[in-house]
Amino acid sequence: MIWICFIIKVSLVGAFNTDRLPDNTVYFIQDLITSTMNTECGVGAWTTEKVVTPEEKKICHEVKSDIEKMVGANLKAYIPLSFRIQIVAGTKHLVKVYIGVDKCVHAMITQALPCDGGKLTVTGVQHPKTASEPLIPFDD
């Protein structure tokens, strides 16, 4: 799906002529190329676990209420710690969030492509986990 959106958008205006592409599509293309080049695995494979970035923190806080519903609790402590991503038809974010007293939640968050609205959806959680447990991808 990523490449289909990319090919359609690029073919409509000519190869890499970004003058007539919407800004969000141009930035998506740049981000896709950069993230693919900066990961050890490229499109389709999971990155290694990394310390959370400001962008990942923002994503985690946007879906906090959804994670709380899935956990079944109002989380007073909520600190994103680390993450992994997989670029597929959109982006899958697997994040570790500290929720207090050496307890964490591992949350699977999917993000639609910008050309599909970029919506964030929590598709699964695993809890309780400890802060020392690695992020291991799981089925939604």
C-alpha cells in the first residue's frame, strides 16, 4: 500500500516533480526514504528497540485513552520508554509505556498512511509487563 500511494502520487505529476504534490505527501515520501535508509531492516521488518523520541511520545499520548480502555484502568503514571516500528501499509508502532511500580504496558499502534488520513489505532496491548522485558512484536 505504501508503494501504491507513492507510485500513484508521483505518476500523477511526473517522476519526483514534487511541486504539485500536497505538502503532507512530500514530507511522507521524504520520511519514508529517510526512515528506510536509517533502519537496519528497511520496509516490512521491525527496527530494533530504541529509546522513545518526541514523535513517539506524541503518538503515545494521543492514544492514551484507548490504551486505558484496553487495560481497564485510569493510568496516573504514563511514561513512554521505548519503541520499535515496522513500515508496512502504514506504520506499526510497538511501544513500552511505564504505568507505575515497575509495571509497563506494551501497546501495538497502527498509523494509516497520510494519503489515507494518518489515523492512529491501538490494535492490542500486553500487560502487565516489567520495564526490563523487551518489546517483542505480537499479533494484534
